[in-house]
Amino acid sequence: QVQPVESGGGSVQAGGSLKLSCAASAYTYGSNCMGWFRQAPGKEREGVAAIYTEGGTTYYADSVKGRFTISQDNAKDTMYLQMNSLKPEDTAMYYCAPLDCPRRGIWRTDFRNWGQGTQLTVSS
């Protein structure tokens, strides 16, 4: 498995915006879906956004709907996560990985070669 490379994180104030990049795509893995996950201290890793490569269908966790937008640029083998109206509870390490296209709130991935992630810190 190719290890993804995440970038674009940083520190912002609540209500601010930031855009993350992932140097990998579904094309890289021969997978139909790619997505973003995050993990905060003391909490389990959770899926936040995913995209179906062929048709462009997107999926979002309830906590980020209306605020985050996932997109991809297959020519550059890159995936993005535009994050707006950020909240302190969005603070976490963000990772990208291939996954099963989310259904009924279930986010499953068998991916093992996780990247280093990129840190997002939102202050109030």
C-alpha cells in the first residue's frame, strides 16, 4: 500500500477556514472511494468526509455537513478537504485513506499504512 501524505493543517480561530491536501487518491489504490478521517486525543478515529471517484458522489459525517467540502483532482492524484466555519471540536489530527463508500453512517476501512496526518487546532 502507498502511504498518503497529508498537509495544510494549522491553527485557526473558531469560525475560520482551512484547506487540507492529501497526496493520494482512489486511483492510487484502485479503490472507488477515498476519504478523510480524524482523531482527537482520547477519542477513536472517525470518518468525516468521503468521495466516490467515478461519479463524484460525496459523503459527510453529520458533525461536518454544511461546513466541509471534499474534492479530488485525479490529474494530480490529490484529494482536498475545504473546512469552513471551524469549531473547537474540529481540533484533531486529520488523515486520508481509501475506504468503503459510507452507508447509513458506517465508515469502514481496511487501510493499514496510515500517513503522518496533519494537525488542525481551532481556538475559541
